[in-house]
Amino acid sequence: MTSSDLVIIGAGPAGIAAAITAAKLGAKVTLLDEQPQPGGQIYRHSEPPQAHILGKEHLHGKKLIEQLQHKNITLIPNAAVWAIEGQFLVSFLLKNQSTTIHAKTLLLATGALERPMPLPGWTLPGVMTVGAGQILLKQSGLLAKNAVLVGTGPLLYLFASQMIRAKQPPLALVETQKTQNLLQAIPHIHGLLHNRKFLAQGLSLIQEIQKACVPRYKGAHNISIKGHAFAENLSFQSKGKKYNIPCQTVYLHHGLIPHVHAALSIGVEQRWDSTQKTFTPIIDPWGETHIKNLFIAGDSSRIQGAEIAEIEGQIAALKISEKLGLISEKEKIYKAKPLHNARKKERSFRNFLSTAFPPYPCALSPHNATLVCRCEEVNAGTIRQSTKLGCSEINQVKALTRAGMGVCQGRYCGTTVSAILSEELKQSHNQTGYFRTRPPIKPVTLAEIAGTVDPFHHNPRQGD
């Protein structure tokens, strides 16, 4: 069995930065990513034909990815990790065959998922997330016509500006945040002012949207998507008026949540983050969990953005390098000090964003008829009814209703089910808990498990 000093799962900003830092300090690093190219969601296809549409951050992504050409880094793309066992045996699929690598230290940099936004009609064809829309744009240069953007948060403005640059502006932005949310965020405004680069970027995006004359509706509620075989109309209320916008596509987005599935499968402890309204893994300032030599960095620990993800990858790599005996504790602390300071500065505006752009309340607690678990077709009413049958914990609901047992294994319904239960039982999210996760953490067939392949002799991308 092949062994590596450090195995990193996820080649986004955190994973790439950690790999580069550890490799330069002498560690043998194996970087696994499920996509055909590194970069994660933000730097996906960092130099496509439509790079001018995506923004300047993709130029930074390109430079970061180029540094993976290091003799100590083995990048294995198209690798779907389906199990992590023991200390630490990482099993993954490569060309429909399974292989296992042993990691002396393990870093999870699995990034984020878009928060599910269950609304009436959200399962109709023509409804997708903003993240899905960005993937189509980045990989294929495709954008839907006659589209409406619904939700809240900076990503909504970014995608709207990208659509405008691509000559396919959205019909409207239907925003769920309210004026009172902005007022509640004022105590955190010092953090935003300390990060003037981000503030300038945000104002520039909004100006671009206004210049394109894209209508914006704020404080939207009673949102529903209507249609027969596909999405045809978006209905909502804003400032006391009811609106109907004929459309063919609806892009939904109201925030991100950490992708903790791999971490949960090996027993990493987590807690409810009341600011970001999601579960987050418990880690120390270096990114280490209570499981020795297991680290988490980037948005898979807490939603903080690409800049902080990159910093956290470097911080975790320094601690890992010390554990591997490649640097001393003194050198680790010296190299990490400016990184800790930079992270503190970058973090300062996140509380402002979380408060000013909270998730849409009606999607956190959907109407009874609204589907919550799309895989098993379980609606919110069924989840609420389960509490009347004695369920007081989320895994009891899973067993009774099958919510969370589908192909996605609860990735897209877990937070909603937990929120509904907590609300119905009037208890904390920590009491309600989250779905118990076991391998395989990705769908895998017996034939794939039975097959074997050596990834180091399977033409991986490796440095000179």
C-alpha cells in the first residue's frame, strides 16, 4: 500500500495552499480532488475562454495552481473519496476502480455546499442554484436566458455581474434580506471598513448591476415558483406589493454551508454556529480536530471565503510539518504569526456579512407541502409529523421517514431537517444533531470496490 506524509482531500484554495507550503518544507504530499482540474469551485477552470467575464480572482487562481508543479506534490484528479478509516486509510475511486492510500497526516479541504433553499416549486425543471449556474458558465460558457436570481448574499451580486458581462443580464434580483438586517449588522461594520478591498468590490458589483438597469426587489417573501412541466413564473411580495415575473430559469442562493460529510464519517465533533446558522467542525487555531493528525481548513471548517481558506491551508501545513519533524516549533510559530494576523483581519468582516445577509427564513422552515429531501421525496410536513410520533433526534427521523437516505446522503437536506426539528421541539440544534454518516460517503458499486488500481502509475499529474 502506498503511503504519503500528507494526504489532502480537496484541491481548492485551502488544499492547494497547504500542499504548496508542506511540499516546500519537505513533505511528500498527495492531493486528491474529485474534479478533472484543481482550483475548487472558485478557481474552477481558471483560464477559460470567458475569463474576462469571471473576474480578476481567476488570475490569482491560475498563479496558485501553477505552483502545484513541485517534485513533492502528486495531484490525482478525478479521485472520488468514498471512505476514510483507521489512522488514516483513504479509499477513493479512479476510473471506476478503487484504491487506498495511507496518510501519516490528513487534511480535509472539502470546501462548501450551497445552502438548500426549499421553496414551493424549487424542484421544477429550470430551477437551479447559482453555484450550478457558475459551473455551466465556467466549464461551457453557457448561461440561461430569461433568468431571475433569488436569494441573498455577495455571490448573488457576483453572478449577476458575470451574467451582465456575458450579455445575458438577469431579468431581476429578488433579494430576501431586509433593511433591519443591515441595521443589525452595524455593530460589525468596523470589520467591513477594515477590509476596504472587499467593500470596494461589493460596491463595484452593485454599481454594475444598477448601470445595466437590472431591477432589484428587497425584503422579498412569500416566494414561489410556478409552472407545469417547468418553471414559468416567479411570484413574491416586496414592500407590500405582489409581483409575478414570467421566466424560464430561476437561480437560487442564500448562502453556503461547510461540506462536513467526510469529517462526520470519521467522527469529528461539531457544534451549531448560531451566526452562520449551520453545523461546523470543532478545530483548534491550527485546524487540528480532536482526532490526532486530522486537520480541516477552509470553508469546510467555517464559511470564510477564498482568501481565508488559502491562509488556513498554510497554517495547517505549518503545524503538520512540525508534526512530521520537518520544522521546529519555534520556526512554525515564526512563520505562522503573519498568517494568524492576516486571518484575523480577513475574518473581521464575516460577522457583518452573516448578519446583513441571513438565510431566507421561509426556506429554513418551509411550508408543509414543500419537499425537503428531494432524493426520497419527503416534505416538511412529514418531518414535523415525526415529532408527534415521538422522534426527538434527527437520526430517529431519518429511520422513520427515510429523509437523508438518498443518493446525496443528507448533504442537501440535513440542515433543513435539523432546523425543522429544533423549531418543532423547541430545543437547540446541538440537541437535535445532524445525520450520522458512515462510509461509503459517495455512491460506489461492489464492482468498483473489487477493482484495484495504483494511482501513482495511472498517469497522475505530478511535479518534475
